[in-house]
Amino acid sequence: MRVRNPLVMDCGVYHTSYRQDMAILSAPAARVKVLAILALLLIFPWVVNPYYVGVANLIGIAAIGAVGLNILTGFTGQISIGQGAFMGVGAYTAAI
């Protein structure tokens, strides 16, 4: 008996067209996960203390910066000269 993990896609699923390959959320489990995460994110501000909403906001901003830096340096191999500057300008603009 094969044990199947419902949170990941099956191996051996091959796409035969570009449209299938570029389809976002083609697996039903992926759709359920994304909808659950979106529901949690929408409910979060009304359930928790405003302090934790601010902390979650800062975590989200840092995560966006980290993912952008990972894409820039990890996948493309480029060095980051302006990444910190743009994050700083965005933080300054948000603070004003």
C-alpha cells in the first residue's frame, strides 16, 4: 500500500502543453491550501491584538524583501546593490 501525502503533488505528473505547465493551482490540494491560508489571513486582524497585527505586517515586509533578494542572488546570480535602498525608501515612505 502506498502512503500518499495530500500536501504535495504526485511524482510522474507530466504536462503535455504549455498551458498545463503554467496553470496556477492545478492540483485540488493546492487550491485548498491557498484558500485556507487566505481565509486565515483575512480573519487574523479581527481575532488578535493590534500589536500582533503590526508584528505580522513587519514579518510580511521582511519576507517579501528576503524572497526578492533570494530570487535576485539565488536564481539569477546577480549581486544586490539597490535592494536595501528600495526597501529603505519603501519603509520611509510607509512611515511618513
